[in-house]
Amino acid sequence: MVTPTCQACGDRDQVIAALQQQVADLQLQVRDLQARLGTNASNSSLPPSANPPGAPKPVQKKPTGRKRGAQPKHPPKNRLRLPPERLQHVIPLVPTACARCHQPLPAQAEPDDPPPTWHQVAELPRTAAVVTEFQGHYRTCPCCAHLNHHPIPADLKADAFGPRLAATLAYLRGSQHVSTRGLEEITETLFDVPVSLGTVGTLAEEVSQALAPAHAQAQQAVQQAPLKNVDETSWKLGGQLCWLWTAVTATVACFVVHACRGLAGLQALLGETILGLVGSDRWSAYHALPPSQRQLCWAHLKRDFQKCVDRGGPAQAVGEAGLAIVEAVFERWHRFRGGGLTREELKEALKPLVQSLRELLRLGRACADAKVARFCANVQKLELAVWQFAVVEGMEPTNNAAERALRRGVLWRKRSFGSQSVGGCRLVERLLTVVGTLRLQRKPVLPYLVEAVCAHRAGLPIPNLI
């Protein structure tokens, strides 16, 4: 027979239950706040330069005991002798008298004489720009006294700065991220040409228009590429938040500034219908793609598992097991990259890790830490996207290619605070695309920019970027 509880006991039990729930909620809140305080480059996308004071120190390599500098049997890195066509001056130093008998020596070398030794000295010429002045002269006719004038042709008056100067300023802006005022100072100090800020902006706009076809060509190439890595970072347009997107293949890097970080931004970069296999992080915009069309970044997974470890409590065990799997995956991948494993051997070596990760995620879904359980459930849904690198030739397990390309945009943003106009955003897209693509192709940047500006001014097609 069940003894009925009194009203006071019932109220007491309800208060105790409510207090216990409140304590549990507060403990979870404290854990979340501690996790946020512990956010650093090892467990999030925070760059190392923004690490808080209490963040773990970077991994220090153990001293090898060897001296600094070149090591024994290290191939020498000698200066290359520039070919004759690169020399502006050759100064022969010819002995005139014998050092032993002091007799005069012939001016011309004998057939058996060794070739001369050499030493080349590189020096910058005076960097003042070459300024050409066109003069439209007047002449009075001796017969009728009519004053005749030869006007300066309109095509000559159209530009006050040559294509090489305009391309050089664009190179400094797009490659070295020099500010507008910095370009003004460089033009006046190094090139000895007075210029205004407005003129620097006008030249930048001209270069931007010249590179528009190259940007379209690069965007079409990444959209049709079977493999690509994609990433995004914040940008500013007139102080308003927007996003700089990039897609990178083995030979092409394309950038797009868009107002949206979601699917609309991704489609602005890769088109309405996204083709090929996309390597990325777990940002929600990429969830529009099926797992069979994605490769998740293992470097991001490593940081996620480290974040679980740093949360402590029930999350720690999940994080430690995940980090062990990540370490094993990279160990096998590096052996494959180094030639120690074939593709088939790589797939066989990863099979136990596939099962281990699957089991870990299954157990992690029941973790008492709700955030960890949600993380495991999300990764479990994308299991196919975790292992694409093992079967698809050319796909990497990390998104490092896109992050390296995007780093130049980050540095530009930090120096310039973004763009002040839509035209400025187009300039950023096109310069980053051209510079990034030419570097991937190991081609010089400045000659291409010069040719593009020359073709644009002449109304001709610019050189192909791809």
C-alpha cells in the first residue's frame, strides 16, 4: 500500500527538482562560457595572431643538436650567372704584364687560355619614370598669314600614364596590398611622377575593367572543375559586413565578394548548379550539397575534437578518441603522399579508422554534453564526405589550398578595412583572381598586367589567363 505524500513534501520535492535542474543549467552555462574563454587557434578557426594571452604556446620543435645554416651534404645554393642578353655592361679586366717575368702580354687571349672568371653586380637604375611630352606646334603661313596648328591626337591625350606604370601600381595593390596613399607615395618617391589620390583610383578602375574578362574566364574554369576547394572570410563594403569567397583548383584561384555568406554567396561563386567535388569546412552554406559531392576538412575536424577535449567533462573522452583517429589518418595520408602507400593500400589502411570514427560518432551522439552530441550527429550525417580523399584522385583531406589563397584577402582586409564602393569590390575580386591564378601557374604577374592594360586601351582582347 502506497503511503500518500503530504502537500508540504510534494512542494519540497518540486523545489528540489527545480533547483537541481537550475544547477544543471548553470553548470552547462559555465562550461560553455569556459569553452568560449578557452577558444584559440588549436580548437577553432581563430588565427594564431589573435590567440588570447592564456592560449597554449605553439608546438616547439625539439632541438636536433645540429648547427644553424647549411648541413653536411646539403646541395649548395650558388648565385646563378645571368645570360649575356641580361647584361648591360661587360668590363673586361685583362692582365697587361707577366707577374713572373714582367714581360708585356698580348691583348688577345690564346686558344689554350682558360675562360675568364666572372663576378656580376646587380644595381637598380635611377627609377624615375620616362616622361614623354607631345607638343602641338603652330606655324604662320607666309603667303596668307593663316595660323596653322597641329593638334595633339586624341588617342595620345586619352592617357597621361603609360600601361606599365598603371600595371605596376595594380601589381603593388593586388600582390603586396599597398594602400592608395601608399601607391601615391611610391609613384612620387620612386618614380618621380607627381600624382593625386584620384588619379591612382582612376588607374585602378581602368585595370579593373581590363581584368574583367580574365575574372570571368577564371570563374568559369572553377565552376566546371571536377575538384575544387572553397572557403570564405569577412569583407567590408563601406563599413557594412559582406563576404569574400574563393574557389581554388590546381591551376586557378577565383574570388568573389558577395553580401551573403549563405547559399546565395556560394552560388555567386560556383553558379546556380554546382558541379564537381567541393572541399570545405562544415559551414551551413555547404549543406546544400549532398555528402557525395563534398570533402570535409580534416584540419577543421581536428580543431573540433580539440575543442571537445578543452570542454572537459563527458566531452573530453570523445575529443581524445577523435584526436587519435585524426593523427592516424594524417599518418597514413603522409605515407601515401610520400610514396609509401599505393591508393589501394591507403584505402585498406583507412578501413579500421572508418569503423572507429563511425563507432565514436555513434557513441558521441549519446554524450551528456549537448553540444558534443550535436557535433557528432552532424558529422555522422556527412560520413561519406569525410572519406572522399581516399578514393578520389587529386582530392586533399584538408581545405588548406583555399585557406592559403584566402589569406591574401585577409591581409588586404586588415590593411585597407575593406572596400568603399562596389567598384572597389570588383577590383579586389579581379586582382586577387589574376595574381592568385598566375602564381598557381608559376607565371610572372607584371607582364600579364601590362599586356592586359595595353590590349584594353587598344580595344583588343586581353591575353588568356587560363
